[in-house]
Amino acid sequence: MSHQEVMVKRESVAPCMTCPLCHKLFRDATTVIECLHTFCRKCIYKKLSDEEMECCPICNIDLGCVPLEKLRADHNLQDVRSKIFPSKRIKMRPPEMAVPVSLPAKRKERSLSSLVVSTPRVSAQSGMTGRRSKFFARKVSKGSSFTVEKSVKKEGDSAEEQYESSSSLEMANKSAVNTRQSSVSSEHSNVPNGDMLKENGSVALEDKADLWEPLDFLVEAASRSKLSKSSFKVPKPKTETSHSQDIEAVFRKEKNKELRQKSKLPNEKNHSDHTSPDTEIAKKPQKVRQKKEKKSGEFEFPPQRVLDASSSKHDLRFHPIWFSLKSDVQVSDTSPLPQISANYVRIKDGSMPVSLIQKYLSTKLDLSNDDEIEIKCMGQTVTPTLTLNKLLDRWVQTSAPGKLSASISSSAKDFVMSRLYLHGRCSNAFVWDCSLRKPFSMEVEAAMDEDSRELSNRVMCKLTDPEGTALGASIFLPETAGPKELQQLVNQLLKNEEKFPYAFYISDDELTGPLGTYLQRNKVSVEKVVTIVYQPQAVFRIRPVTRCSSTISGHAEAVLSVSFSPDGRQLASGSGDTTVRLWDLNTQTPLFTCQGHRNWVLCIAWSPDGKYLVSGSKTGELICWDPLTGKQSGIPFTGHKKWITGVSWEPVHLAAPCRRFVSASKDGDARIWDVSLKKCIICLTGHTLAITCVKWGGDGIIYTGSQDCTIKMWETSQGKLIRELKGHGHWVNSLALSTEYMLRTGAFDHTGRTYSSPEEMKKAALEKYNKMKGNAPERLVSGSDDFTMFLWEPMVDKHPKIRMTGHQQLVNHVYFSPDGLWIASASFDRSVKLWNGITGKFVAAFRGHVGPVYQISWSADSRLLLSASKDSTLKVWDIRTKKLKQDLPGHADEVFAVDWSPDGEKVASGGKDKVLKLWMG
């Protein structure tokens, strides 16, 4: 379609560009996103704020409780309005310019710094280039009062002026304006006579004499400043000898120029009456130099005197200070401190106090207090408030009277005054020589870098357990050390008779290769102590399941729950067909069909000793089954008014054989039952809404999570409420304990050991529990409909340890790993997230499911995680690599329940397709 233009009157377009509130053209057009009405930004904000409106002023559409969030800037409409109706701008009258007053041009005094700048040579007869000549000619024609003597003054610095003129036209223009201003004012000034000039020159000679001694320092400063501005490069001095020769050559050239200028001055003296005082002052340095030549007969400073004077007066202030720190390994009264890797240290500011070194060492050595380190120099204690420059002067006067020399790549140890540091005392050594110049400093730095590389293959590390308890003092480890070497070290430090496997983590990332490679790849700083967390691993390794070994049919409705027995030899499932089925894992066929419920079987739970199986239904009744016969163990337990939401048994290390269990119901109560008495012994009431989950902790505490957004803690002897945990903003869906896997399996482990008596089983379970728990308190994690999780230490504090955020939908299931070091969470946002089980920090997100994740299960070695989803698949995730290990499709519909056997050999899953699937490696 061809482009067409249509002419429209502005009056017809104006209503579309007019604000309905102020009836003026839009200023910062702002649109309501709900109804697309547009207003001026100021008008609509004032309207909504002042009148507290929650609707559009035009159409009265509801904008919610925060109406300002429904406003968006309409830049397109504002641009159209600006093009059609441009804003009327007030024309400001330019300020009246004052009559230009000419003043003598001010120029930077560079009589010292311009000596060594390698500028293009300019003829002494001309005094300026063609461009400069034209520039001054124009100014003279306009009535400027420049004199020939002014040109003679500029002849000495013509190279410098040529550089400024060629590099910056703006500088030239500014100079011209200043010159015109100076010419007017100079007419009203008094011209000093020759005697006054001579008198001032003699005084200036005495005042300026000190400026000539640190000549080299000012030369270097000027060189650096000019290099940053000029377009040509200045060759750098390579050695002290060549640099001194350059200075002498420049002195000779300058004397020749001044002699030529002197010969021209008598001929131009008749123009001096029009010279301004500033011009006279500008000529003083040259006349001072001429008078000094007449008085002394020869104007020349020895190069070495210039270098020594500049170094002694200025190097200490501007050059960095090097010093060396070494640990005293021969101390007898206390243990020696470890040697820091970078023993050569440089401090740029010499005015810093000595206490800075104390703070540096305390940080490097991970000490709690700076006062634990004492600084010594030359065998004497140094006050922490003493500055480094003063300490340097003391060392130079005492130990470094002569000059030092070095070459590149040579060792710097001969130039370093080394001292030792230890507990309560720390000595210091500073590298400096007042007669050394900057080229030497560069050579020393190169040598020091080579010496520092000798220690760069060692890293100071601190080994800690997952709780943060340090395993001894910080030690140096080679960069080539890997997990194998670290395992040997940890076993040796822990004095383990049997060598246990360990995994090592740095900032929640597992160390799988050499330490140096990891630090370089992850850009971990070695300036501080690197903390390495060692985590004990299972002595056995579970192979990931890869195939479906059997699909067992039998249930007439969806399979809602599956669970392996504590020893992993039996499997039970609950279904919507009101039955509980026990399966023969050897033949992978149905073993018993347990009938007795009148509605869906929602949950099942094995006793930790494996002798009982309890199931809860939608009618609120509970039935205890004998796994060996498949028959009821007594009459059903009744008392709940609504369906059962959870069942948990008393741990076997607290009571053996197992007799008591607790159930939670939709009716808001939790009840403790005794299988021997076959009745409810305690009723836990206090929640205002339904209880969604219940756990019996290893410390004998019962935890219940409810839809009233609270978690309550109950003691089990009398059923009293101990503590209430608040923090969630919506229903609490799931609870998990850090010792839950151990509480479920009791005394059973991967070895398949059997016990002859309940007392023996209780003792073994208690040892296993204490070993797993350690000195840390039992931790609790909760997942909620508010998309968040909380990590608690309920026996320590009623406030959460950390709030864990990241899920975008409700958290459906949370589960601690068997070792208690990881937390996995399943959510309706189709992801599984991994968290640190100690700190609660986020570690990784497992994405791959295309539907909500219903349930998760850990392998017995805590290395693999299994998830079941609405997308009809199971997925195995590798904790070490944080990636998908195996995808297990096979179900025809949603997978509601999944469980990994404690022996690690099998996985059972059930779902909406009414079949039970067994998976094996």
C-alpha cells in the first residue's frame, strides 16, 4: 500500500490531545490501563490522591485498592502531542555583554616542568609558527597592546605554546579573550622601573632557589601531566645516567636561548612603556636566571644532587611502602601462626597507622581481635598509632644507610628487611631506600612478583563441619589438592579408625577437582581464608533406577499412597477403592488385600519396628493391620469426625516395641492412639481449622501444621501445648524433620541387620539417632500455600531461622535428605528446588516437569532425588551435578505417590492409572 498523507485541521485533533480534568493539552500523558482513559500525569495523580478515589474519573471502573499502580505513562501519545502542538517556549533575552576589558594573557608557569618535554624544535629567530604569527597579527590589528618584549618572553616557551595551540583551539580562544581584557586594564597600571625590577629579581632568586633542587620530581610530574594531554609521545628515561644527561643538555639549551634573548632586549626596550605589570612578572624567572648566571658565573647543578634532593624530599610521600611479613616457626611459648601466602605487601599511603597492619593480619589469619598481634621493628615494640612514614624513617636511619641496586628478575629478598609475627607479637619489615628512584621500584616489584609466585600454589583453608564447627586451625593446602587428599586429611584429623567418605563444599558448590582449578573457575578470592565444609557421605552408593521392572494391577481406583516397610522388604499401597494392598517384592505380585475401610484410603504409615501398618480413610477411621497376615489388629480406631490427613508413629528409640501413633484430621484435632489398648489416650485440640500434617519428633515432641497458618508443638505425656510457631500467611501444607528418615527406618539400615529383642533394637536406634543428629538441635521445615517455606529450630527459638522464597506456586511437599544436609521442595509451579538443610539457603532448581509436582523421595545415600508429577512421569535428579539423571515415563496418567525403598534397590509409584509400578536400577 502506497504511503498517503492526509491534511487535518489542528482544531479537530485537539480534543484527542486534551486532558478531561484540566481541559488543557496533555502534559506527561498518563493512561489508565483498565479503561485506557488518558490524563495529564499531575492531574490524575492529584485527583486519585486528594479525593482518595479507587475508580477512573471518567468511566468509574474499579482500579483496586492501589489505583496508582494502574497508571502507565503514554509516551507515544505524548510524542504525537508534542509534534502537533509544540510547547511554547519563553525566549530568554541574552544577558548584556560588558565592554571587553583586555588584560594580559595569563599562562601557566612551566619554567621547570617544560625543560624535559620533548617538543618540536622552533626557530629562535621567528619565535612562533605561521599560525601563531597570524593569530597575533589579528590581535594587534584590533588594538591589542602586545609588545615585542612579550613575544620575546614567549620565544623561550614557543614549543610549549605551539603544543597548546595545536592541541586545543578552545584554549587559544580563551587566551585571546584574556589578552584583550588585559590590554585595557594595563593602560591604567603603573610601570615599574628597572631598579625595582632588579630588586624584585634578587628577591625572587632567593625565594625560587628551593624550587630548583627537587627538579627531577617536578620534571616527572610535568611529564606525566603532559603525556595525558598531548597527542605525541615523550620517550621515558631508561636509566639514571641517561636521565641526568638529558637534564644537563636541556640546561645548556636553555642558557643559549636566554643569551640570545638578552641580546634582543636592548633593541626592544623602547616598547617597555606599554608593558603591563603582569608581563613584567612573567619575565622574572628569566631575569632571575640571567642574574644568577652573572653572579655565580656558571648555572649548573650536579645531576646526582638533583636526584638525591628530589628523592629525599618527595619519594617518601608519594611512593608506596613495601614490607615483608613472616611467621616465627621457632617460638616456644605459643604455637606459631600460619604463614600468609602473600608475604610481600604494599601500602600506597604512608600516612596510615601501624594498626592497619594488625587489622590486615587478623583478617588474613581469621583472628577475632586485632590486639592478638603485636608489631615489632628492629627488635622494639611499635605503637599502633605510629604512621608508616615515621616507622620507615626509623628503619632507614638504622639499617639502610647505603644505596641498593637490583636488576629485573633478581630476587628481592636481599632488599627486604624481614621480621617475624606470632601470637601476641608481630614484627614488620619495610622495603625502602631514600636514594632509590622510581625505575628501581619497578624492578623490585618485578622481583617481588616472582617471589610471590613461589607461594601462590598454596591456599589457606579452614575445614568446618556442616554446623560451622572448625576442624582445628586454618592450614595451608596445595592448589593441587582434591577431594581424595582432603578425605585423607579429614579422616586423619578426626582420628577415624575406618576411612569414611566425605564430600567437600565451598559456598554450597561441591569440590570435585583440584582446589586451584575450582578457585580459578569460580573466581574465589584467596586473600581471605577459604572455608571448606566437609559432609560425611553414606558408605554405600545407590544406583539410580532406570527401568520399570513390573507394572502390577489390582487396585480398582487410583493409587493414593505407597510406602515401603522400614527394612525395605515389604510394600503397601492405599487406594481409592477402599482397600490396602500388600505386595510381594520377590515375585512382584499382590500378597494381601486388606479390606475394612468404607471410603478412600488417604494415608498409610509403617511402625518403625515394622510390626504394624496403620491406614486412615476419608471417613475418619483408622485401622491397624498385621503385615504378616494382612488382617486387622483389633477393631478400627474411631473418634475423628472428618477424614484423616496424616499419621506418624512414635520413634523406636523412645519406646520399643512401638505402641503409640498420632493421627491428624480435617476436623482440627490430633489424637494419640495406643495399639495395645486399642483406644485414643490423648486428644490434642487447639487448632481453629483443619490439620493438614503431623510429625512425631525424635525429642518426643509432636508437631502439627494447620490451615490456620500455625504450627503447634505438643508434649506427649499429657498433651499440653508447648509452643506455637507463626509466620506463614496461608495454609501449612507439609512438615518435615531433619531426622525424619532415621525416625522412619528406626534401627534398620542398608546392611539388613535383624534384632532379636526390642531392647536391642531400641539401643541400636538410639545410637543411630544420636550419630545422625550430632550436637545440633532438631530442625523443622514447613511448606505453605503462601509460596514460601520456613526453616525452624523449634526447641531453640519460636521464630523461624530463615524464610525460604523462590517458588511461584504453593509448596505441596517438603522433605529432608536422609543425612539432614539438604531440603527438597515440590511445588505446583512444576519445579523442584534444593536448599541447604543447615542454613536454608537456596542451592538449585530442578526444572523438567511440565505439570505440578506432587511428591518427592530421597535415595538412602542422599545423592539422588526422585519426583512424581501430574505430567505422568518420574524424574531422578543428581544432587552433585544439579541436573536430571534419569527420566522415567510409563504411567498413563497423573502420579500421586512415590517412595524409594530404604535399601535403595527399588522405587514404587502409583497414580491415577490405577496401577502400581516398580522401578529398578
